[in-house]
Amino acid sequence: MPINRLLQATLAALAVTVLASAQPVAAQTVMKLANATINDVQHEWQKLFAADLQKRVGDKVKTEIYPASQLGAIPRMVDSARSSPSSPLRPS
């Protein structure tokens, strides 16, 4: 009987250790590509870029395309890009 309890205690301690040390799954990065037009060179380039990026990095980066000013007028899109915490356009 004591061996059975020892085994149960060991398994319980092992389970707690495994659960406590589990790494959280990294969130998928989303890249939003926007422009003011649709079905032109910029829009077609964005489609090609998204497909090539998918081949290179797989599901690590999700690409969303917003043509025809779906995210707002050009000044609003620029302001939004600048104010994003991860934007390279953000002034330091």
C-alpha cells in the first residue's frame, strides 16, 4: 500500500511540475496591408507579398489585405500606422 501512495504522490508532483513549466503559446502576428485603391498594381503586389510571406513563415504571420480605403482615408491610415505601438513609423 505505501508504494501505491508513493507512486500517486510522485505522479501528482510530476503533473504539477509539467503544468507549471508549460510554455504559453505565442500569439500569431497579424500584418495589415492597406491602400486607397483596388485591383491595381498596389493591390496585386499585396496579394503576391502575402502569398510569398505565407510560404516563407507559415502560420507565424497572418496577412490581412484592406484595399479601397477600408481602414479609412489616407491620412487616417497614416496616423493609425504611426500610433501603433509596433510601428516602425512611430516617432521616438
